[in-house]
Amino acid sequence: MRDVSQVFWIAVPVGLSLIGIFLSLVPVGIGTGGTIAPVFTLVVAYFFAVHRPEFFPPWAVFFVGLLQDIVSGGPIGLYTVMLLAAYGLTHTQRLMLVGRGFSTLWLGFAVICAISAVVLWFGASVHYGFAVNPLPLAMQAAITALVYPPVSFVLTRVNRQLTALAPAA
């Protein structure tokens, strides 16, 4: 990747993450009167950490996390740390995940969702000075894991288009 083209390649996952941030503002009813929003940016970070980490470098993940912190109105740094932790952990397991079937990728994502919920719970508990209720974060992790298949389907199509457009190395 060269100068101008590198900006384009990085702009694609960042742009998809921005769409994910705004989709995360739309809460999903959980049938108990409450609402929980999936963390679409986690899906994007996971997908690109596995399939195209060169298109979504850690500094871009940091930017997306910080923007999500600002938009969500929560503690600044909470989603940033969670996304960077999820991205880093996924990246370290990349070789185990690349080329595996969808079920393995989905299971890996479910594990990342669970770990991310723990990171969010710990960060929020430290921020507020008491142990916050983990149930909403567990529900958010479950809903985020459930949205992985359709979002992954779209991201796979985008990745194929990027591969077709990518210049030869």
C-alpha cells in the first residue's frame, strides 16, 4: 500500500465503524422493557483484525473507540480500551482464525464479546467506584454476538471488493 491508496484502505473500515457507531445508538428491545444496543464497532474490529489488519491499524481502532466513547456519553476511554483489547487479542490469535470456517469465527467472536463485556464491566466499575450490574453488559455481549452473522456477511462482501481493487504487492 502506498500513501494515497493507504488512506483509502484505512478509510473503509473506519467508515464502516462510523456507521456501526451510529447503528449502536439504535437500541434493541430485549422483551423486558429494557433496551440494549449491540456494539457494531466490535464486529468491525474483530473482522478486520482477522481478515485485513493492515486496513485497520491500532491507531484507527483507537480513533473509533474514542469517537464511540464521545458519542455514547459514557466514560471517555471505556470503549477505546475495550476495542483495543479485543483487537489486540484477536490479532494475536489471527493465525488460528484465518481460513477457518464460519462457525469457528463466530465462536471466536462470541469469546471476544464475553471478554469485552468483562473489560467494560471492570472499567465501568472502576470509573463509578462500585461494582456495576453485569447483566446489561452480558446482554449486550450476547446481542452483539448474535448480530455477527449478518454484519459479517456484509463485511465479507466489502472485503471481497477491497481484494479485487487492491493493487498487486
